[in-house]
Amino acid sequence: MLEIALRKFRAAQPPVLAFVDSGPVLVIFMMMTFWALFASEVHLATTTSDKYDAPFALVSLTFMVLFGIEVPRCEVREPVS
């Protein structure tokens, strides 16, 4: 049973990895990187209201989780030797 599951996983892996290494996904991660680098400063410079703190924190947390998923995924795709 485990062998069948592993075979299905290995068969599905190339198309999934090809998608996550595609141009649109890389552009999204590039925009997320810019958000991680500069959004806090822009947020602090443009507003003094606490109204936007929760949505800002939610977007930042979401991006952090996606980055946390991407790092092991990259390791599976191209292991460090």
C-alpha cells in the first residue's frame, strides 16, 4: 500500500514542481520578497492609524508561511550537496 502511494507521489511530483518553478509563481514570490523588505517601512510612513495593523500582519504572516513552505520545496527540488 505504501509503495503505491509513493509511486503516485513520485508521478505527481514533476508537474507540480514544474508549476511552482514557472514564471508566474516566481513573479509572485518576487513581489512577496519586496513586501517583506519594504512594506513595513511604507506602512509606518503612510499611516498612523491602527486600523491597518491587523490586515498588514495577516498578509505578512501568510507570506512568511509561504516562504517557509518554499525553502523545503527548493531543497527537495535541488538538494544542497
